[in-house]
Amino acid sequence: MRKIHILGLLLLSVAVMFMPARSSAQISVGISVHVGPPALPVYEQPICPGAGYLWTPGYWAYGDAGYYWVPGTWVMAPSVGLLWTPGYWGWGGGAYVFHAGYWGPHVGFYGGINYGFGYGGVGFVGGRWNGGVFAYNTAVMHVNTTVIHTTYVDRTVVNNVTVNNRVSFNGGTGGVTARPTAEERVAENEHHVAPTEMQTQHEHAASTNRALLASENHGKPAIAATAKPGEFSGHGVVAAHEAGAAAHTNSANNANRPPNASASAKTDRPPSATTASTTSKVAPSKTSSTANASHTNSSTSQNKPASKPASKPKAASKPAAKETKPHKD
């Protein structure tokens, strides 16, 4: 029996080695939990530390002590032309399974989760590659335009009418009901690159910090985002200013559902020449400064007319679910 068991493990290892790239890049095998992750916390985006850094949203991961928050951070792409597809939790097979994020030429499916800062549930509208240089959309990205000049402003991608309840998982009771679009299915079959070493170290550091445990911070981590991977102290650290259980209206950068078709279609590709307000290499201006003034993954006011006050968040009445012990597949 012992020999048969060992032989089965060897066959499983070989099978994993020869899985298609999209499977091994998207699913963390063996991590399944019977209770969904907490709602996404509300926080501001740290200013981009320099040209070439791309934003990777924060997310809930799971360890021996339960869910813990992996702060959002700016990272360098492993290669020019690659974009980040965030990971997400999805319900399936009687448990919540984590689908790991990956790098690729286009943004794939990430559960329809609205992480904010250009990741509204479908595609990515926070920037694009122009040749070998990354240009940032300062309508949704916090960038110092006096230092980084490859920027543009495109407010047409901002969704101002959706309701955001910070849902952090797909499927199951109360989860996002989004399904992959045709473009996302194509992106899933492209060549993927695993998270960088800095990203892996960043997640590991988060797993060892008790302050990032959901049981300790109650959905409002003091280290919600960082300017660079693994830097959990200093001026580049941003704390959550609100737990994720609250509901928000008139969300500027986030929603728990994908944005409308006009905002999400081919959002990770360069727009056509007829698209207005998307001129790259914009010099510092009053418009750019306004766009950079306050970037959050929740309700913001920079994308609305100045005469209209921002809507106040409403507290959610639904109590958080109790966490149970994980079930290992």
C-alpha cells in the first residue's frame, strides 16, 4: 500500500509539471477554504515610486492562522510589454479556491473583482505600454507628473454610477457573478509569467506579520498598501481608512461588478487615435495635479464636477461570516 501511495504522488507531480501554462499560473493547488475571504478594505494608493513600476492590488491570502492581507504594492514588470492579472478567490467544488495572479501580454479574468486603481473587474485601465515605456492614466493612478512624464488622462474609463460593496470573491453566496469574456478567455491561453521573486517575498512577509491577519485587524489593516514590495514601514506605507464591510455609492474607481462595455472593452490595449483626452507624455498641469490629489480604491471625487459633493459611504448591515478551519484538498 505504501508503494502504491508513493507511486500515486509521483504521478501527480509529473501531471502538475505538464499542466498547461494557464492552469499552473492561475490556480494555487491545495488551497481551499469553506468560508469566503473578508471584504476588500478601503485605502489610498501610494504614489508611484518611479517610471516603469506597475500597480498590483492588495488581496486576502490564507495561511495556518486564517486569512491575512497582502498589501497592494508597486512592482517592476518582469519584462517590457507584460501586464499583471490579479489573483482572486472563486467558489467551486464546495470550497473557495484561490486562483493566483500572473503576468502576460493582456489582462485575463480575475473574477470580476473590483480592486480599484484601474482594475474595475474587467481588464485594466490604469495605463498602457507605448513601445518600451509604460504610460500611466492619472485619472486612476497616483503618479507625480513632475517626475514621471509618460502619462495621460482618460476619465472615460471611470464608472461613477455603480454600487460598491467591496466583495472579494467570485461565486458562492454573496459573491460576484462575473464570468470570463471572450477576450479574457483568449488571454488565459497566452503565455504567462509567474509572480516575480519580489512579489513572492512580499506575500511571504505579509504571512508572518500578525497585524495583517483578518482576526487581528478586522478587515482594516494598518498596512493596506506599500510603495515597494516588502517595505512595511516608513512614509510609503498606507493604512486602510475603512474596513471593507461598508457599501459605497457613486464609486469612482471601484465596483463589485465589471464596468459597462464602453469602459471595459479592450481596456488593456492602446485606444484608437480618435479617443479624446489620452495624450501620452503630458507635461505637469493643473489637470494632472487634480487627478493625482486623492486616489483610493473606493469613492473619490476627482472624477466628478467640482460643484457636486462626493457621496458618503453607507454602513453595511450584513454581519461578517465566522471563519472556520480550512479544508485541505
